[in-house]
Amino acid sequence: MGLIVLLAVVVVVGILAISAYNGLVGLRVRADSSWSDIDVQLKRRHDLIPNLVETVKGYAAHEKSTFEDIAKFRSVAMQATTPAERGAAEGQLTTALKSLFAVAENYPQLRASEQFTSLQGSLSEVESTIQEARRYYNAVVRDYNTKLQSFPTNIVGNMFGFQQKQFFQMDTPADRAPVEVKF
């Protein structure tokens, strides 16, 4: 009788360990997949930026420093690998893009340009998609990190070397400030 109880306990513990392991693997895969979605959208954003810059350059050739900043921050953002690095680099790039749109405000004929408005609309669409993807990624990472720290999953996670994931957040203070609208 004691052997049967011991065997039942071992089976139950084994099932719990397998369940915890599979849950962690599932969340890790979802986090990696959602990070990949963010990466795809950021690539789309990075591909749109040179076209936008070239369009504005035709109207505002004397705004050289703005164009150089965008090129520099785009390059840094494309080379960033971790969510923390990506968040910081994308924050700098967003600030530089805001400067580009401020330059565009000084050129009514540019704002009226069909190519510029099309590129601006595409960029706005990509920004919304990035925001949604980032929100989903952070939710999955939150669930994964919570499960990884919860008992008894934390024991299984430590045994198999699961590591916490970083949230994807913008670190630039300007990104947290409300957008100033002037009439």
C-alpha cells in the first residue's frame, strides 16, 4: 500500500513538472513570436524612413542636421538586438522623426504633396501596428515572467535554465510627454 501511495505521489509530481515545463515553453515561444512581429514592423518602419527623408529633402535641403540625425538613429535602431537596446534606439529615432515632421510643417507645398502624405500615412499605420505588437509582447512577457517566478513553476524553470525576458519600452522621456498641439 505504501508503495502505491509513493508511486502516485511521484506520478503527480511528474505530471505537475511536465505541465509547468510545457507552460513555460509555450509562453517563451509566444514571447519570441511576438518579438518577431515587432521586429517585422520595425523593419517596415526603417524601410519607410529613407523615402520620407528623400521626399522632405527635395523641399528643405538646408535642414541637413535633421536628415543626418535620422540616418544615424535609424542605423542604431536597426543594429539594436535586445528589447532594452531597441527601446532606447527607437525612442531616439521617434524624436528625430518628430523633428522631420516639424520641418515639413514649414513647407505647405510639401504637406500638399501626395507622395509625402502617402508616406506619412504609411508611417502612421506602421506606428499603430508597432504599438499594438509591443502591447501584446509586453503582455506575454508579463505572463511568462509571472509564471517563471510563481511556485512551483519557478523550481522547474530554474532546473531547465529559463530566463526572464525584458519588456519592450521606450526610454526616451519625450515619448512619455504628451504631444503638444498648437493652433
